[in-house]
Amino acid sequence: MGTTQSRFIDGMVRGNLQNVKDLWKGASVRELDPNQDLNHSLNREIKNTIFHYACYHALTTIVRDLLMAGGGSYTSVRIKNAAGQTPVHCLLSNHTAAQERLNILKELLQYRGGEDGPVNLNEKDNEENTMLHLAASNGLKECSLFLINRGLGRFLDQENKPGNTPAAEAESNGYRELAAEMEGFIVFVEETANVTNRTNFFLDEIKAENKAYETHSGMRLQDIRNKKDQMVVAVSSFLYGNDISPEKLFNAECLLQAYQWNTASLQQAWLTNSQQACFKAGITLDCKRSGSGYKCLTCGEGNEPEASPAERRQPLTDPLEAEISNSLQKSPKNLGQILREFRVKGHNPGKIMKAFNKAQAWVMSSSAETKQQPPTDPLEAEIAASLKKSPKNLGQILTQFRAKGHNPGKIMKAYNKAQAWVMSSSTEPELLDDKPKINLIQMNACGHTFCSTCWKRYLEVKIKDGQVQSIICPAFKCNHRVPSSIIDYPLVDKNKAKRYMKFELRDFVKENDDLQWCPAPGCDVAVCRKIGTDGKAIVGNTADCGDGHFFCFECKGEPHEPCSCDEWTKWQEECKTVSQKLGGADSKQDAASMATMLWLQSNTKQCPKCKSNIQKNEGCNHMTCRSCRHEFCWICMATWSTHGSKTGGFYKCNVFKGAGPTDNRGESALAKKKLEDSKRFIHFIERFKAHNDSKKLEQKMVNSAKTRIEEMQKATVKNVDTIFVQIAFRELYWNRIVLCASYVKKYYSKNAANHLSKSLMVRSERKNAFLPGNFDDLQASLETATEALSGAIARKRWKSTRARVVQLTHAAQQARNQFLNATLQRKKKSEVKKQERKASLKTDRTSFECSRCTYLNKNGGSECKLCGAKREAKKKPRNAAQKPSKSSTPSTSAVDYSKQITLLMSMGFDDVSKINKALIASGGDVEAAVQRLV
């Protein structure tokens, strides 16, 4: 059974806590030394004392009794076990009884200590774990927060031997909420005003730098449509002046499509021969209908030509009605006169009255005065209303209105007028032709007419095939374009109309040299090339659509600045060739396998018989394979027995093998060259793949990092902008792109490596002077800045503050821009801003001619409304002596318009005096002069 002390020690070591608590009440157990190694009797090298075990099991009563033993001067809180852990470390090494551990921790930190002093919060165990590491790894949230508040927050960014911070330890053990909170204390540490201001300054600098060097801008579908409409309106105003009718806008769009949306080419073609330009675009110059039609040219359905009201009436077939109508047409008569006239001829009075009503209505509708105004007389209006409700003869009307006290004579006169008005506005089948009309749609340009059904079928087939730019008139041998006003709802189904608009924008981007669709799957963003103040595209082909997709604007492949598209293609093909030989995998092991394979190919040959790799270490060409003992010639790889005088000697082979070497000297030179090339390729492919693999891993971490930062923000502080996370990963990704391409550029620049390094010049932003720069130095600086940023953000849990991350992001961006400025020889940010200030003419509303497309911008502005090029700054004289005086200013009539006169004469205007007058009146504006001459 053992003694009480031995049973107590065994319970402590084995974790039998109930027996330990019962045994601790005994006096003999309390006599044990609290600093004694309990494992010594069990032959274990753990060296845990009673105090270690009491803290590990969170035995509050025993811990308090030990702290009070000997007046509080006997128990050591600094004694370490074999793992280098103090009792406080053991207390935080177990995840059970979290509240009891927090209470014990507070008491331990209040303990003044024995002979060796109180608790040392800076103590680390043999694995470099601080107290905060152990508390985090066991999910003791309250203990962790208590330690942070007691000053252990300085250890939040420290790593133990495995390389984990306290937050990373919590993450690896499944305590994600605690990890986010601890990480938040690091990232969103309370900043001073100076640190906050400096951080915001760096963020503004990063954004301004990106904007200054931005070569392309992303455009949504609505932005693309706006740009397209702006170009159409600008060209329409150039061609037709202020007339922006739908026909003119359609003509301008067709002309732009015919000339691939190149305004300069269109303007030149228009000024040279406008008729030919219109023919190429499939439109007419005057925008007027050239014909009329009333039948569909496809199915033959249609309407008769418009007829007069008399023609639209069917002729009277009854002889009595026809005779009465003839009498009425000769001279107006009332019903009484007609009755007297036709009763004499033997006609029945009832039939005369019926025939009179129809004849009178027919005569009234066929006369020039058919479109009568509604009756104004109250009696006529009342009778007309009664007739419209239900047909009535004269007798019924007389009976109805005599009862109301009206005079019979007035009733008869009012009846005649009311009946004529009602009949003229009637649409009864027996009087009017009620055949439904066919909806015909006519082309304005060519006059060809088709019914809506045929149009619908034709357009839907074209839209389904995606031929939105080749929709021409369906008529035979007619190349006139169908206007977009026809290709619209309700003639075309809504979905088809939307599809047409989408295809139209697709073709607009496809044909425009300054626009490209983002090649990323599912991305509907187009990228527009930015134009500088000089009218030329800004240097740089790396495009960012705005949704995190980078690509090369020229080849639509991966971005590869600073190397060219040809160099990038060659590199990809070379890597693909080697990768296929290795099996096509893409990992770090492949780089080592690639190096081994290339070395074997360059320095060894395979035995013709057993295919073993053999390295030549002597000068003799007579080789013997150690595996199969096969003898062969190193030069031609043929069996050695075939060599002799026929091959030029046993040790000199002249057997023709293409352009290969025929002696040892040539073979050695070739082998040496292969070895150098393989070493060089291995050097660059290893570094390229290292950055490429890092780029892929870091790209996967973007979304997870953003989510983690939001969790940190919720757990620690509120209302802190997390945009710096996206900016940091964006800059890191861009740096990886540049670093990958930098090795490709250096690889293909081996013949001009010295020239490449010497030609690099770096401009200091502060000192406006050029400093010599070396390609390798700039590349090394870029790599250093990139790896520093990657070490801060591309990890499971961050250990850098927000201010530090922003600072590293700014440094990485500066290193990249410095490298690209030197390799691409692009303008510096200071130069870009200087040019923008010079070109900032927002308040200048004077007209100017664009230097890029020669379009006259009448309302002024800072950029051309047609092509978007920046307006050139006006050159100011250096001193007052150079300013032209008013007296020296040439008069309007003395201005030389020889170029404009030549241009107008080539357009068909032959009267020089009229041309000169028109140019003077228009101030030299060719477009305005043409309008005056026309």
C-alpha cells in the first residue's frame, strides 16, 4: 500500500486528484518539501515538484497552502523542471478548469516569492515558449487576455522554436476566435497620432503612385457603352455639325465600325472622299429615304397605297342609292325635296328614305369637306349622340324630339347634318374596308421595305449567329447597314435585343486598338489603354481590370513586364519542353529534377546497348560501358569494331553525323558549351519557379487574409479601414510578376548583359539627378523588399502591426517602380505630375485642335472629346522681350491658309477666292469652311 506520502506523490504524478485532495489533509503530507523532485523516486527525468503538479492540475487549495507555507518564503515559483518550465508554465499547459487557472494565475502574480523572488513573466521554456504561447495553445482565453494586460503583449509577435507566434499556436490547436483576437492586438495595436498620420501618408502615397503609373483602366459594361456613345456623338458632330438626329448618329457609328473605331483614319478618309467612306460603311451620305414601298420584298404581303377618303369608300351598288347620290352631288337637297323628286318616278317613300340616308353619307364622306367638325348646335349634337347609341330613321327621331318640344322643321335639318357627321366618322364594315394593315418597316438608306415578321426572323437568325456587325439590308445585292433603331424591342425579343447589345459591345472592344477584354473566365470588364499628354500610349503592358486580374495588354497572356512578349513566349516554350520530359508536374522537386536531368544531358551520353548514363573523363573516344562492357565510339556512338582506317583511324572519327564534332577538341567544346548553358538555365529556372510558386501561394491567401482581418477587427477594434490588406497583397502580387519576368529578361539578355547593366540609370526623386544603377542591384533590392512584405502578410497569422505592413507595402512599391523605371525607361512620377499640371486646362474653354486626331474641340477642355488625348500645354515665352506685341500680331487676312486651301481644293472646291473667304470667316477651321462653301 505504501505510506501516505508515497501514495500522495503517486496520485500527483498519475493524476488521481481525488486521492490527492484527501491525502493533503494529513499532517505527514504537508511536511513534504514543495521544491522536491517527485519523479526522482520513479526514476524519471521530468523533475516536477509538488508545486509544478499542483499548478498543472489546478489544485487551488494545495497551491494556496504551499504559497502560505513557512510564511510565504519557502515555496519557489521560479524553479524549473526538465523542460525548462516554471510552475506558471505548468499552470498554463492544461486546458481544463479555465476559471480556476485564472484565479491561481492572479494569486501567483501577487506572490512576492521565496528566496529567488516573484514570478518572472519573461521566462521561456526549452522550446522558447512564453507563458502566452502555452496559454494560447491550450485555449485559455481569459488567462491570455490577463497576461496581455499585464504587459506580455510584447511577446505576441515572438516565435517559438517551431516558428509559431501565440496566435499561430491557438490557430493550430483549433482556437480560431482566440487566435483572431490575439492577432488583432498585433495588427491593430493602439497607435499614436504621429504613427497614424505617417501610416495614412504612406497609404495616400501608394494610391497616388499607382495612379501616376497606371497604364490601363478597367471599364464595366456601362462605361464601355458611355465611351462608345461619346465617340459616336463626337464623330457625328465632326461630320454633320450640331445635327445629332438618330440617322446621323447611326451613320457616324457605321463609319467608325468600318474604320475599326480609329477616328484619325476615319477623318482622313472622310476629308479625302466622303462618298467612298459612306459606301465602305454601307450608308448614304444624305440620310434620306430613297424610295417608298407598300409590300414586303420577301413574302409579298403589304398594304395598298394610301387612298383618299372617297377611294377608301366602296361604291354604291343599289340603283336608287346611286341615283340619289348623283342628284345630291349636283345640288344639295333635303329629304323632302328628294321624296318629292323620286315619288314622281314611282319609288316607294320608305325605300327612298333608306336610300337617301346611305347616299347622303357616301356623298359627305367622298367630298373634300368630309372631315367635318363635330356639331356645335345643341340640337344637332343631341341627335348625333342619339344616332351613335343606336341607328334610327327620321320618323323615330321626329317622334323622340317632338316630345321634347322641338320644331319638326328644325328637327329634320338637324337630323340631316347629324346623320352626315355620324356616317362620315363611322367604320361600319359595309361602308369601310376593314382589312387589317400589315406592319411594314422601311430602310431609310436604301428604301427597301419588309414586313415585321420577315424582319423579326431575319434579325433573330443574325443575332443568334453573333453577326451583329454584318447585319445588312436583306434585299438582294444591297449592302446598306440595318440601323440599331430597327434591331430593338418590340420587333425583336427582349432577350435577343440584350444579346445584340452585348455582341455590339464585344465587337466594339474587339475592334478598338485601345480596348481589350479581360481574359479571366467570367470577367465582363474591359481594359482601356491610357493616353499620355503627348497623345501616345503610356509605357507599360501590364493591365489590371480592377477585379484582381492582371494580364498583358498585347498578348492577353500572363503579365510579364519588363520582358517582351516574344521573350516570354520563348521562355514558356522552353519550360514546356523541359517539363514534358519530366512528366509535366510543377513543384519545387521538379526544379531539382530538372537540374539533374539537364546536367545528365549536358555531361553524359547513354550507352547504345543498355542505356546507362556514361560521363567521359578522359580524352580517348574509345568507351567501354561498365554495366554491360559494350565498346563504342564517343563521337558517333557506333560499335567500336566498325572503326579503323575507314573512319580516319581508331581514335579519330570522321563519320558524318550532321554538323556534330569529329574529334575530341570539338566534342569537349560542345560539351563545355552545353554545360554552361544548362547551368545558366538551371540558375534562372530555379529562381523563376521560386517566385512563381510564391505568387500562387500568396494569391490563394488573399481571401482568407481578408476574412481574418475582419474577424480581428470585430474582436478588437471597430471602424478601422481594412483596405490596406488588399493593397498589400496587390503590391506583393505585382512584385512577384515583375520578379518572375526579370529573370526571363536577364536570361535572354546574356549577350548584352554588361550593356544592360551599364545603361540602367535611376533618377532620385528628391535630388533631380541620375544615379548609375545595376540590374542585379535593383533586382536584389526588389527581392529584399518583396520578401520582407511577404514575411509580414503571407503567413497563417500576422505578427506585424498595420503601420508596419503599410510601411513595407510602400517600400515594396518604391522598389518595383524604381526597377521598372530603369528597365522600361518610363517617366518618373514627378515628371508625370509635372506634365499633368501643365496639361491641366480645365478652366480654358477656348477651342483647340487635337494633336493626335486633328479634331477641333470647340468648347475647349483638358482632353480631346473624340480620341481622349490630353490637351497640350500652351508654350509661354521665357521673358517679356519674347512676347509678341499687339502691333506685330498679323491680321486675320494675312494668315497663311495654303495647306487648308490645298486640302479643300482636293475635295472638289475650285474657286480659290471663295475658299480663302470661307477660311478667314471660320478662322482656319476646315470643317466650318466646308459648311460655308456648301
